[in-house]
Amino acid sequence: MMTEDGENANFWSGRFEKPPHQLFQQLNASITFDWRLAPYDIQGSIAHARMLSDIGVLTIEEFGEIEMGLGQIMAEIAQGQFDFQLADEDIHTAVEKRLIEIAGDVGKKLHTARSRNDQVATGLALFVRDQARQHFSDLVVLQEALLEQAEAAGEAVLPGYTHLQRAQPVLLAHHLLAYFEMFGRDCGRFLRVIEATAAMPLGAGALAGVNYPVKREQVASELGFTHPGANSIDDVSNRDFALDYLAAAASMSIHLSRLAAELILWSSQEFGFVEIADEFTSGSSIMPQKKNPDACELMRAKAARVAANHQGLISLMAGLPLAYNKDMQEDKIYVFDTTDILLLVIPVAAEMTRSLKFDAARMRAAAEASFALATDVADYLVTRGVAFRDAHRIVGRLVKKCIGENRLLKDLSIGELQAESPRFDQGYYDAVDLEAALARKQSYGGTAPERVRAQLEAAAARLAGLRQAAEELREA
């Protein structure tokens, strides 16, 4: 429970005659949200204290007392027994104050050779790294669900759409694999986020470095960074890793939103292509017949929040002079909100996708009832020596004729066809055969069943690699 109790004095009060105004305390405090960095702050503090012991600032006994005290604080936080106070300003100060209460004066030595500036940057980088790893693992599960549905789809066909108008027939598996590709790119983005957290800020001090022979490489290794940051000013003012995280989250959320939007359409009575499981839908308080795709709609809405968080941090950082500025404590609001959203929506998307039930007959009927094979007819005429633009115009007239007479292209007679062009022959009926049309899409990445089978095999192989990568990230 957050309180406003606590001493007015703080670690920087020596310079001041009066304590902070109560209103300023509320404005200045970040502990209401940055408490989530506590495990990372404590992890960094233990590594820092160990290094201070190695360079003689702390004795081995003093390090032991500090490590034990920090362990007790970690337990108190985990058990909900830690007393968060608004006067502590932030989680870093709160932890240090509690350490002094537990360990006495030795706790006052912990902050030697560091600043809250490099301390908070380190904690946030550790947090972002952990979240990126988790999102990567969750996306792999979502891809598994998509691949399962694609493999189960067989050669079920539906109309592909452009401008939300029926365009050309495609295999359902081909369509689902498009999302597999999208989320695969998102996995790559989160891997790059992890790479962006490789440089450790700790040891940069406030901005200029510190006056002690600190072993930054040692601390970096203990905390899982690949190296210490090369420039102390950049170390404390850099939030690129957070921007990269929010950018990756925004792109991924767009993909989730597009998937959700299609499921909303496809599950409507107008389409009837898919049924979303009851567990991911809601009813109406007044209309007994309703089954609303609320999970999808909320996924779509969350994408707007994630995009706003990304833009928020961009706006926050734009124009800030070097090095650290108090504005930057707000960075965590955007990061934490995005984390909470992603930790929920990706697993929801995976479970919902796994439970989808597609209506192959309804999808096929939609593909057959449209003029989705008009392009195939134009291409057929091209093989008979007609220039494509002329073929396009001829087929357009045929489509217009069919619409006026409420007929399909396959219903036209040879006589009617040759009235438009003498190049038509019996081969036309192969052009308007659905299976034959699909089989002709043999270009690499196309929707021909043979090509889609190869895509499924390739996706399964890539998924195996992603599973292995997720396992390695969990063990890192």
C-alpha cells in the first residue's frame, strides 16, 4: 500500500533548508510505478556491491551484510510486506533506505561509485530485456497455433480480398501463413531489442564516470550485459532500447490488430467463414442471440494504446539536452503499460487462434460465387495471343454481362464468349475451374497447393528454430 508517510529528509536534503512541498512530492515521485524495477534494482545493487568489495571499498564482511539485507528486501517485496512510501521518491531510494534500516551504516556505502542516473538506466534495460525475451516466447506459441490451423486446413479455399472486395481465390493455409510471416518478423524485432540492451549503463555515474577504479566489465558480465557502455554521457541519457522495444511492440500489435479485424469480419453472419470459441466472445445484455467477438475487438483497441505509448516516448525524448533529465522518469509509464498489454494479448491471440473453427464449405461457396477467376480468364486470353490490356477489357465486358444476367463466368457458352473474342475455345472452362486456377499459381510464394505444402514445411522448420531460440533465451 502506498502511503505519504516517511521522513521529509532524503538523500539529497543536505543542500536544502526546507523539505519538498507535499504537492511537489506527488509530482516528483515515481515510486507509484517504478516499484516494478525492484528485482532489477536489487540484482544490480548486489553486482555493484560485489565489485565494490573487489576494489576494496567494501570489506568481504560488509558485502555479506549488504547482500543479506538486499535479499531480505527482495523477500519483503515478493511477500507484499515492503512499505512503499511516497517520500522515498523512487524504488531505488526506497530500497537503499530499507537497506540502511536493516544493515545500518554499512548500507550507506552501497551508493559509492554510482548515481541514480546509471542505476535506473541499468534497471530499465534489464527489465526491457526480460520482457522482450518473454514476448519472443509468447509469439512462438502464437505461431505454433497458426501453423496448426494452416496444416489442418488442407486445401480449403476462400476468396482473397483487396479493398475488402473479393479478388482471387487462395488457400486458407496460404492466408494463415501470411500471419505466420508477420509474427516471425516480430520475433526478429524483439531479438534486436535484446541486442539493443547489450551495453550496461552502470558505472557511468551521473554522466561523467566515477572516481573509483570500478570493474565495469565484471559487473556487466554478472548482469548479463555483453559490455559496459562506451560513453558515460550516452549511458545515462540513452533510451533507444526502450524506443526499440515500443517500436517492436507497436509493429506486433498492428499485426495482432489485423488478425483480429479479419476474424471479426469472418465470424459475422455476412461472411460466416469462422466461428470464434465461446470462451473468447461475449453476449449482449439485451439481445439473446448475440455472440460478439469482444476479444478480437479489445486486441484491436490495445494496438492503439501500444502505438500511443511508442509515440509518447518519442515525444518525451525529442529535444532533451544531454545528459539525464527528470522528464525521463516518465519513460517507464509507456514501457510498463505496453508490457502489461503484450503479456496478456499475445497469449489470448494464441489460445483463440488454436480454438478457431473454419467453415470450408461457406468459404468455397464465396470463392465460387464471385468473379475471382476473372484474372485467370485474362491470362488465358494472353496465352491465345491477346495483349493483356485488351484481354482485361474483354473479360471486364464478360463480367458486366454476367452481373446483368445474374450468371457466373463458368455459365457462359462458347458462342457468347466468341462474340467478344474469336480467341476463346474449350480451354476457357479450365481457366474458370477453381482447383485448376489455384494450381496455376506456381510462382514462388504463391497459393498453389504444391507451393503451400512447401511453405508449410519451411514454416515448420523455422518454427523449430524459433522454439530452440526461445529455450535458449529462457536459459540465458
